Amino acid sequence: MVLSPSVPSLPCRSVMERNFGESYVLTAPGRAYLTPCAAAVDDVTLRDAGRGTRTAEATPRQPGRSPRGGPAARAPGREPMAPSRAAKKSEQELKDEEMELFTKYYMEWKGGRKSGSTSYTNIPRFYYRLPAEDEVLLQKLREESRAVFLQRKSRELLDNEELQDLENYILELIPTLPQLDGLEKSFYSFYVCTAVRKFFFFLDPLRTGKIKIQDILACSFLDDLLELRDEELSKESQETNWFSAPSALRVYGQYLNLDKDHNGMLSKEELSRYGTGTLTNIFLDRVFQECLTYDGEMDYKTYLDFVLALENRKEPAALQYIFKLLDIENKGYLNVFSLNYFFRAIQEQMKIHGQEPVSFQDVKDEIFDMVKPKDPYKISLQDLINSSQGDTVTSILIDLNGFWTYENREVLVASDNDSTADVDDT
């Protein structure tokens, strides 16, 4: 018997050609064998069952039945074909997969295998042990890493979010400065606030809340701070160094003395006793109008800005602070009206102290002569800075004692010369 390729094997050929690219339906004349085509049909039904086809089921063919329902042709002495290998392989794969999943979850439950997620590696470390004094190498490495960090960010900005880094740096520096040995630990936070405020006052005059790290490295403030390592630093140097213990205690002590109601804040009346107590009320009104206050009272940080401005009136940052208060119309310049507005308060104080008020016209002419502004009727901030007379002009307008010093400058110079001569004679 010869299976004809045209009738029974036609479906098989299409199946085999689709899977193997050729047909295997050739038998010898007079002999009937089960061709590979029949097995291919079983494989196809199994694959269809794996895809979810409901009509094709992986069931073994009944012995003695052909794929088309007729008697199966088989060689004499051969047994019917067993269920396909694909079914056995599929069952084995399922068992292997089940065992693999069991092992995976069991090991994760025991902690023997790390999770695939590595998000925990991004959690920052919150504490770093400070090296001890005898750990010289670690101390050097710490200083070097700090220097590298500042160099790496030299062109970046240090904003208020990173302000804590600068505060921590100064706080950790305190024990290494012999000139600060006398400070009590309870005062450390006030000292750090006092020190950091100078950086932001002079390096951020526009009050943007950001300063360049390269400006910190370029200014002399770090040198002044590290100068406190000198155990033999003179008393005069300590008094002129903002970061010294006597200076910090002086500023904080003044603040406590002004705070009469002991609420930790300063009102306008309390601030009026600052220094010699001769600041005009109009100027103090402007301070509380322009500066940050809380329910009309000033905190310690705002007070530090106030002190830094009045104690450094020759510096551009201090002049900018005071100029903003004098520019009542917010026009960016001072005109005759602005000058007269503030000088009237000086005249009133002179009357209270029994002095003859000075004519405003004379003072106005002297101010314009000193400043020599580009516009003869307006004085800008840059005009004040360029004239190198900004400290004198601002003192005339806001402080009776400053005006008195200016008015009697010739007498004071003469008395100073007499005192010098007496010292030389002795």
C-alpha cells in the first residue's frame, strides 16, 4: 500500500512545510508506515492548546486510529506511539518553574538572597563619627575632603538649604580654636548665628538668600575666623575681630541689655537706646518698616544686620543697607526732599538738647559737595560709594552724635593734636 501524497497527506504536507519547510510523506511500495506527518499533527494540537485554543486538546490518539479517523497504518510488530514528548517536557518545565519560584521566595524570606530592588542604597547616611583628636590621619582627611568639596562647588551657590553646612562647619571648628576655649557650650548656637550672619550680610547684600562659595573663599572672613587658632593673639586684634569671643559676647550682651521686657525681641523703643541713644526716631521708623520683624519687634538675626551696618558704614554692603532706609520714595536716589526729611529729626534733637539748629541749606550744600554726584540734584548709591564719604553723609542724617562729630571735626582734630604733643613732651 502506498499513501498517495495528493489525498491523505495533503494536510500533513501543509503542516510540515509550515514547521519544517518540506514534506516527509514518502513510503516504500507495498509497506505502510506511520510517517512523521502524523506526529507533526499532534505537536500542532499541543501548541494550539498552549495558546488557549479550546478546540485543540493535547490528547493521545486512540490506538488503531489514523489522524483522519481510519485505521492506523503501522509496521508489523510495532506498538502504537506513546504520548508526545512535548507534553512530558511541558510538565517537567512546570515542575522546574514551580521549584525555582519556591526556592526564590523561601530564600528571600530567610534573608539569604537580596531583593532585586536597590533603592535602599540611595538612603543617605545621617551620622558620621567625628575623628578623635589623636586620629591625625582622619583629621587631615576630613580637612582635605572639606577643601575638595568647596573647590568642586566654587562656582555654585550656597542657599539657605545648604546654610546648615556652613553652620555645622563653624560649630565643629569651635573646639579647635584656642581663642574660643572660654565659650560655654550653651552659647555655641548664638556664636554660630553671629558668625554666619556676617557672611550673608556682606556677601549677599541684595538679600537673595544665596551666596557664592567662591566669594566665601575669596573674602577674608575665613582668615579672620582661623586667626583664632593663634594662642597669643593680642587683645586689640580680638576686639576688632568679629569672630572673636569678646566681640561675640559684646554683641549678644548688648542685645540682652536692650531687651528690657526679656521676651527675646526688641521693640523700636528698646532699640532707640542702641549705642549712644542718639539715633533719630525717623530713622528707627524706617528700620522697622523695611527690615524683617515679628509683630513689630526685631529678632536677634535682624539685630545682627543692624549692628553690622552701623559698625561698618564705610563698606558698600553697609551703605546699601542704610541707603535703602534713606530712599523713602524707593526711587533709587536721594534728592533734596529725602535729605530734608531725615535732617529735620536732627534739628529737633538739637532743640531738645538746647542747641541752636543748623540751617538745612548749609548742610545740603555740604553733602552735595562731599559726594559730587553725576546728577547735581540726585545722589545714587554708587555716588556715595565712589565718594568715600558715605559713612559721614549717613551719620549726618541719622545720628545726632554723628552730626555733632562732623560739625566739631576741626575742634576734635585740634584737641587730638594737642594730646599728641603732650605725650611727646612727656
